[in-house]
Amino acid sequence: MNTSTYAKPFTLALLLLLSACGGGGSSTSSSDSTSATNLVDWTWIGGSDSFGQPGSYGVKFTTNPVTITDPPNFPKALEGAISWSDNLGNLWLFGGGGETGYTDFNDLWKFDGSKWAWMNGDATPNQLSNFPSTVGTSNPVNASGPGSRQYSASWTDSTNNLWLFGGYVRTNAGGSTAYANDLWKFDTTNKQWTWVSGANTVNQVGTYGTKGGNVTPEPANIPGGRWGVAHWSASGALWLFGGAGYGSATFGYLNDLWKFDTTSKQWTWVSGDNTVNQVGIYGTKGGSATPEPANIPGARSGEAFWEDGNGNLWLFGGFRVDTVGPGDFNDLWKFNIATNQWTWMSGSNLIDQSGNYGTPGTMSSNYVPGSRRFAVFWKDNSGNFWLFGGLGYDSAGNFGDLNDLWKYNIATNQWSWMSGSKLRDQNGEYGTTGNSNSFVPGSRDVAVSWYDSINSRYWLFGGQGYDAYGSNGYLNDLWQFQPKP
């Protein structure tokens, strides 16, 4: 991924500089008071404990499912990849940025809980999108579809189709990248990509139409090209919020909320602004607060998100550049689809907040994760939210990669610190593959996560961060954790 004013602003080089100055690559034992590794069991499942590893592709899936059983297959070290969980308990992984130079990928993988299968796309980097002749047309099996990209939005629908929107995409094999607003569907039965909506060219501005959750969709409506968005599947629709990209005219950070109807194939602008770099309107904080119609999160990218069992949309943190200046959030928001209103639930309305960790495993309205971007996250079967790592602020107010694990209890509107360190830039403690104990992944950001609701398993893969040996780079380690009884 190329860096720019609006791209991920703290690069690998800066993190290595922090390490050299004494801020990175430290190792903290599970008995240290800065860690809380005794409340969950982490297990290193596969991949390497060292950064920068290549992938092992094996044979691409065609029509014979026997080809998926080759046990050495494993994705390469990646950051900014895209993930889905299907209704059968399988985990899916697409694209992301590779370790060597500015390389992006379009390979699609499936993990069945024990083995990886290369399902679609290419083993070589920097592939361009393969658009069919018309919107709504499927590509042949293994003809691929979306080009190499990072930080796209993803959804799984009720019939197990995988949906992909936008991201930071390749525009030529030489390394140029731009912002897409194309929407694709991958049919997990026939293994084909379909171009559903959006442009086959990049850096498109949005067409907003009329705002409101109950308005009739307008066929011309479409979000502008963007990356690093929040996305949800709720109330039978696909939802998208913010990111870095194009509003109705210019490029910047966004706070617009969109809904896509998979039947009509139309977008509706539901909430937020069609102009960039908007400051949030917070109103009154707290779960018992009455929603205030003017409330809206500020523009941002790299936020964490989930939907609860009642169909509400939740949003945490992220990075912004606006009239106040650049910074990271730790604010938590809830959007009620029925009332079309946002409520500020937790955290600060100020940027760059240190984490308040408290006692491990103890909930309190005073405890809250520090400001951060590109954390990974899960929703459990009770609707509670789990948050891990990201690039942000530790308990001492220092900025770097994090490996703290938090749980948000939706019933009490309180956070509790469950695992990892209070301090930034921690090495991974791997142990032996398949064995669980007081191990913990290294600090990282732009990793991917899955929650397998069928088997109640939490999964973490890759990202940019610290390996077992104090080096910072792209990772391909696969982890699973379980809360202890």
C-alpha cells in the first residue's frame, strides 16, 4: 500500500524507529502487573512466529473438493486483508498487502477449521480487476473478479454469498493505487464473482440523493470510492459507514451511513454528511441517555464495529483528520436502525486518549480502551463486543501497536480488560502450536478476525506488528482464544 496524506500515516519505518528508541519490541511475562493474560486461553494454531513469511498455495480449487485438503497450504504474511465467516463455520480471507515492496493481492482463501484452501484469484501480486462486460454479470469459475486491494468492506448474506465493496485498489501493475466503489458478490456454491454495483473506474465521488432511513432508494445513488470503513449486515441489508475517500465532491474522511438492499441492488443514504472531515456531535453520553436527533460520530477511518442481537449498529474508535486536526478516537457509538438515531455510549469526545485498564476482568464505567485505529474485533453469541490491539495509545499515553484484549458488556455498558499488556509494542508469546496457556499474540494492527458462532471460536490472523523475536513486520500467524470459565 502506498502511503499518502490520507493513507495509514504511521508506517513500518516509524514503528521500527520507536522500537530503536526503546518503545518497541519489549517482552512482558504473564505474571507482570502490566499484563492480564490469565483470563483467556490463547492458542497459536498455525503460520509462523516470525514476520515476512511467503504463502504456500498448493493447487487452486477448480471443481474437485479433494484439492482443498493439502495441509501445508497457508496464506502469506498480510496486512489489511478482508474476511468473512459463512453460515457453515468456514472462514474466508481475501487480498491484503504483502511484505515485499508495495504489493497487493487478490487471492481468496477458505479455512474449514483445520486446513486452508486457495479458492480463487492469483498467487502473484498487483492484479487488476477483471470486470465483466456489464454490471450484474458473473465471471467464469476462477476467472477472478476484484483486483488486488486492501481495507475493503465485507458482508455475508443469509444465503452464504460473500460481498465486497471498494477499498484501496491496484490501478496498474507498476504500483499505482486508488479508491474504489465497486461492489462484488462471490457465490460460495458456484465459486464465481459477480460485479453488482459501482464503477469500473476509481476515485469516484458519491451520488447521495435524499437522506433518511425510510426513504425510497434512488437507482443512481452510490457511495464514493473509499477504504477503511465500518460495515454491518443487519435487518436484511448491508450497511456501510465512513472511511477515507470521496464524498459528493472532494476527498477526505467521511461519516456518511449507507444501506444496500441486496434484492433491489440499490443504495440509500441513511445518515451523516455528504461532505468530508466533519466533526462529531456527541450530545449526552450513556446507555440510558435519550437519543438526540442531531448526534452523529465524526468522520473517521479504521474504526471497529459490530451489530448486536437487536439489530443495532455499534462503532468504536478510528482515525480522523478534520478541522480540529489529526488524531485517534476511543468513543463508542450505537445506531438504532428503527429510530435512525446515534447515541454516544462510552469513551471520550476528545482525541488521543490513554487507556484506563483497571483490574483485569473487572467491569467499570471508568475503564476504557485507549484511542486506536485498525483494531480487530469479535461479537460473541450474547452480543458482547471483544476488541484486540490496533495502533493507538497505551496506559502511559505512548503511541504504538497494542495487544490488549477488552470485553464490552452490552447489558451494563462497561468495559473490562481481559488479556495482553497495558503497554505498546509487545513481542508475541507463542508457545507450541496447538497448545493453549498464558500465551498472547504480539502487538499489531490491520489484522483480521473471525467469529465462528457455530463452534463459539474466536480467530485472529496476521496484520502488521511484532513477532516472537522483537521484529516488526507483516505476520501470518493464526490464533484462537477462548474465555476461561
